[in-house]
Amino acid sequence: MLGQRPHLTETIALGACETLTQVLAGNGVPKDYVGYEPKCRSLGVALKIDSDVPGTGSGPGATRKDSTVQQRDAIYPAVAAGLGASLAVFLGAGAGPSGALARWLAVSALLMVLAWLAVGAVRARRAFHTLQGRCNALLAAGNTPWCAWPAGAEPGAPPALVGAGCASLFPCQCRDGIATIAAALAPESGPQLIAAWDGLARRGTPFRLRLAAAPGRCLEVAGRRQNAPDPAASLDILTIEDVTERLEAVERLDAARAAAELARQELQRVVDALPLPIWMRDGDLALNWCNRAFARAVESTQTAAIEVQAELADGTGGRARARSLAERARASHEGATETRRVVVGNVRRALEVTECPLLGRDETAGRLLGYAIDRTREEELKADLERHVSAHATVLEQLGSAIAIYGRDRRLKFFNQSYARLWGFDDTWLATLPSYAELLEELRTRRRLPEHADFPRYKREQLALFTTLIEPRESLMHLPDGTTLRSLVVPHPLGGLMFVLEDVTNTLALESSYNTLIAVQQETLDNLAEGIAVFGGDGRLKLSNPAYAKVWDLEPTALRGEPHVTDVMEKVKEFFDYGENWDDFKADMVASTLERTGRSGRLSRVDGSVIEFSNVPLPDGAVLTTFLDVSDSVRVERALRAANAALEAADHLKSEFLANVSHHLRTPLHSIMGFAELLTSQSAGPLNPRQLECCQAVLVGAEQLLALINDVLDLATIEAGYMGLDLSRIDLADLLAGVAGLAREWALKNDLHLEVDCPADIGPLEGDEKRLKQALFDLVGSAIRVAVPGSILVLSAEGRGDHTVLSVSAGVARMHRGAGGVAAAALPGRGSDGGNDGEDGSARVAGHVPDRLGLALVRGCIDLHGGWIEVDAESDRRLIVRCVLPVHPELQVPSGATAAE
């Protein structure tokens, strides 16, 4: 506050006082003179204040120093030094004239200097008071009260200077020192002020404290030291300011700022939670804020999106187009909207982007708010709706019913060709979209509407349907030409009405015929022997005949009123043996009755009767159940089954007998063959030709007998169920070639030509090659026996889907047909009854008896392969025997036998 440079008056006064004090003390002047020193110093301190007045000192307010002051600053030290020298001469002069003269001169000089100093002191005192008043006025003009103490003053020392504002804060204490001021503060604030003032007084440490005073008041106290060149002139200045209202205002502002910040954060969270991308632009159209949805849309963070000035636009020039939309919005002072195709999250989206200014029309440059709404789903739904409407129109166009749709404005929006044909309208006229009122007038003109006595009223009622109809309304229209139309009026989902017209003239006629047929059907059912009952999908009896009530011994009244199937089961409870749990038995019977699967079977009732039943699901969800009492038929069937079992047992015994006999016959036959071979080889001695011929005949007969025995044994094995198959892949060409090679010499002896017909691409067959070769050889042998000499014998193979056909064809002289219409040489198999043909119980072809044993073996072998035999007697007297074999046979392995791997 005060300057650092002393005033020239202070310098003169202090210098003179110091010099005078030293001289007086050195010459024995009384000590009372020494008291002038503090007075002079007080004067110097007072004068020092004058040095800070603007224009007169070197303090902060001084701007310049005039030349006169500068001269005095240089002269006054010399004057002070001369004054001191005069005093020294006066006090040190000796006796005598020269000493008196010196003392007189010294006294004169001293008096002149003192007079001049007195005048200067008066002037300085006046200047001091003037400057002091000015300083006090300047300090009083400030809002901060203050007090000043000499540097290093104790807490109890009174202040040297007191500002005007201190009296209002501390009326008494401010004049008594820092200690009394601290005592006037709150208990916890006083020691803080004392400690801070002690640091200022001892070390010059400035401080600024916020202390509590009276209840609810707060003072801001600051202390600092104002240094001067002379330490005695330094001041410790204390400023005191009541900041209670300011702190309250600051607290209110802080609370308002916190509330505003909280509202801003909440608004930010709300905006970030929105799924819509939102952003803001400044006056230069630069992006300065965005929400989280915008950052996600541009695949960035909010801060990064603002830094790189990201835009919701793709492709070349996307940023320029985005800013162009913002410029249009700013120029028009209204919102601008456009649709953009943008890839968001690897999915192409249709965004409706809007930019709108936040300020009114009077603002030349304002901020813009932008937001984007995802219209992808809406566009997809719109496209789906258009496709559905188009598909709906296509479907309606193909319907046979006449359909017309009128909009809210009662004008025709859609019609199909059936509608135009029904009323006989021209498509060109309907394409003009006439109103419903015009159409009614046109139909009336053509006499295509029912006759009405009050047609205007009828017309008003029809037009009123566009505003009053809520539910579909159906009615019949009887036209003057005898046509009956079924009219259905339905409110259309998109507004207006949809009219559906259908010609039901023939339908009514058919309904009448249908009712007649139902009556005939009911009469037919009533006269059937089977008991018939129809149960609907709800489990209730819809239809029954008297035979049903008779089978279950029910009264006709018990079946009236559509009883439920559970009620019917309760009424026939006595016919079943259900044990101890009737509920579970009844539930099973009800479930099986209503089950929508076709099934049939028999029920044995406790009265010994047997009921044959059948369940047939009907198209309408109902189930037709028939019941027939077959007790007598069951008894006859049981008797027949018992007789059949006895026959099967006898046949089994026969097969076992043949197997045993064949086995016992084959053992001695081997011995006979062995001895015949020994004799034929003539190892025991030579034989004459006659003997050799006889031995060879015996050997041939034995071999034939062995073949017959083997056939009998194989047949018995097959019938007994002990024969198996050794399955492998068979090359049919090799199989047929092998059979032909074995039989060709035999055929030549009988004047027959044997041919093989096998396609190259027929493919392999899975089966037992040995058994099939044996079966084909037996067939070829039978054919050789019955074939006409000179004819062609054909052994062939062909494919028939999943089956392979092996056939033997031979020409015969004549063919005898049995009672069954099958050729005499037919083999047992499919198309043959397997019994004897002809009247004498035998089959003869060209006078020969077929080899029944070999043919039986053929049938058994083919059956084991899962195939069958077909016989075809053609008109050109050719007999064809076909063996049909599956390519992958399902083997029929008899009980007790296994098929070889």
C-alpha cells in the first residue's frame, strides 16, 4: 500500500536527528535531548506516508518526479551535514575571541538552519496532513476495512492506523489490538488469528483466513507486511471483510450449478438411452455433440466421433451430402429431412435423417439439432404389405366367387373377373372406379337387383353400410331371373367394404338332393345286419342303427340325445371282463374307439359271444365303428383250424419219414455202386462184353436212383425247414453258360437246339449259386423231356425293376389244361394251385409224365430266395417257365434253420 522510497524531508530529519543525537551524547549534553530522536523518527514516519502520494513520491502511484524535488533530494543531505558540522564547531570551539567568533558563527548558522527547518517542518506537517487525509479518503473509499500496525507489533498493541470500515465490524476491539479482535471471534477462530498474526509479526509470513464471527457470520481476514527502506517504517496491515452474504450467494450458485449439472447428466443419460442417433452442430455446421446411439451407428465413441467429424452417410461424397442437408435447414430456418441408405452394424439400413435449427428465423447463424429414425422395418413392412396386397389381389382374381372392394370414399377399388361376369359389366367401365351408388343405379336399370317397392330407401340402407357395418353380414338375394346369390358384406381392414357374391342356385338344389340322400342313407343303415355307430370329434354319438342297439342290448331311448362314448361304455359294462379296475379299462376302450387310425379285430365278451369290430376314421373328424356278431363263424373256424393242425402234423411226419427212408436207402445204394464200379473197372478180373454192359447198366441205374434219393432228401429237408443258403454275388451270364454246358449234350441227343439269351448289362444277382444252378438244370431237364424234337430250347435272363427273371422256354406238341385253366405242365407256384391237373389226377404233355419231384425242388429253392415261379402257355404251343428272383432277397428262413453267411 505504501511506497518503498523515503521522502527527502524524512531523510533530512532523520539525518539531522541522528547527527545531533550523536554530537550531544559525545559532548556531555543531558540525556533529555536524546528524546528528540523518536520524535524525529515519528516525523520521518509521518513524512514517509507523503512519499506515496501520486506525483510527489516514488510509490506505486507516482508517475514522475519534478526537477525541484530531485534537486532537494541532492541538497538536503548536504545541509544536514553542514548543520551537524556547525554544531560540532559550536561545541568544540575553545575560549578566546576566535573561539567566540567561531561559536557565534556556528550558532548563527545553526539558528538559520533551524529556522529554515522549522519552516520546512511546518510545510511538511501541512503536506503530511493533506496527504494523510487523501490516503484516508482513498482507503475509506474501498469496501474492505483495514488496520495497520508497525512491523513486528505484539497482538496487544493498538494499531497505528485504522480504516473507517473496521469500526462497523469491531466498534471497540479494533483500537485495542489483535488480541481483542481475536477474542471477538468464534472460539475456534480466535487462536487461528493469533497464530497467523504471530507468524506475520515474527517472520513476515502473509496469511489469509476465513473465520467465524457472530452466529451465522463469516469474515475473511488477510495479513501482510508492507516493507520500507527503514525497517522501523514498515507496517503490518490487516484487512477484514465480511463475506457472509457472498458465501451464501456462492453456496446458492454452487447448489444451482450442481442442480444444473445433475440435470445435464440426467438429460445426457436420457439422450444416451434413446435408440435414435442424435447430434448437434455449431454455427459452422461442425459436429460438437452426439449421443451414444450416434457413436454406435458410426462404429466409434462419442469423443472420437466428434474429433473425426463422423457423419451418418456412406459412399463417396457422403459427408458433403450430410452437410448440404444441414445447410438447407439453416438457410430455410426449418427442418430438412431426407432418407439415406447407411450400413449400421454390417446391416444396410434406411435412415430418415432430419436437421432442424434450434434458433428462430431472426438468428443469422444458430446451432442445429439432427436426429435419425430407422425406417428399415417400416419400408420392409410397406414392401411386405404391397406384396401381400398384390398376392391377395392375385388370389381373389383366381377365385370363382365374385369379389369387389369399395374404399372409404365408396368408390370401387378392386374387382375380379368373376364379379364382372356375374353382373355382365364391361371391364372398361369398372376400370373408371364408379361409386357404389352408380353401380346400384346401373344394376337397377338392367333389372339385376331384387324388386323393391321403395328403391331410394333400399339404396340409402346400402350406402349406410359404409359407416354402420361392424360385423360381417350375410344374406340371400333372389334376382328376377331366378338366380339366387349369397351376399357377404365384410368391413375391409384398410377401410371401406368388401362384397363377396356367390351363385348358390345350384348349391340349394344340391342341398335338397343331399338331404334326400341322407334320408336314404339312414334308411339303409337301419336295415343293415352290422351294428353301426358314428362318434364325432367331441366323442358324442352322432349316428347309429337299430343293429347297434341289438348287438349291445341297448334300449333305443338310451342312444338319443347324442350321448358321450363314456356314457355308452357305462351302459355296456356288463359285457366285459375288466378285472378290478373299471376306470382304466374304460379309459383304454374310449381311447381306442376315438383313435383316428383304421383298425379291426374281435372282442370276446363274458357271455361267450364274439363280436367282430372295425374302426374307420371319417374325413370330418368322426370315427365310424361297426360291430358284427360272429360267434357261429368263430366256432366253425376253430374246428377247421384244429383239422388243419392235424393235417400239418401228418405232413410233417411224412417229411420226416421220407428223410429217414432216403437216408437208409442211400447207404446200401452206395455199396451197390461201389461194387458195380469195381466190376466195371475189371480190377478183379476181365469181364465179357455182356457182363460189362450189365455192370454199366447197374451203375447207371444206381446213379439215377441216387439222384432221386438225393432229390427226395432235399425236398424233405426243405419241407422240414433245415435247408439253408450260401449267399454270394452271382454273374448271371456265367450261371446260364454253366447250366447250358451241362445240358447241351443232353439236348443234342433229343434233337433239340439249346440257346442262351442274357443281356450284357443285366448286372449281378445275390443268391446261392449252387442251388440256382441245380434248379435251372432241373427246369431244363424237364423241358428237354417234354419238348418236341427239332424245336429250340431257350434259357434266358432279363431284368424287371428290383427283380431278375430266369426263364426256360420250350416248344410242346399239345397242351392239356386242367380245371383251373392252367397249363398241364404248370409248376406249383404263383398262378398255380400246386395240385394235380386233368381228370385222372396227372399232367401229361406230349405223352410224357413230368418230373414232379424235380419241379417241387425248383419251387422250394426259389421260395427260399424270396421269389416265385410263373408259367405261361402261349398260343404257339410254347411253354415258358419263369423264376422271378429279387436282386436283394429277403430270405425266408424256416424255423430251426439258418442261412449260411
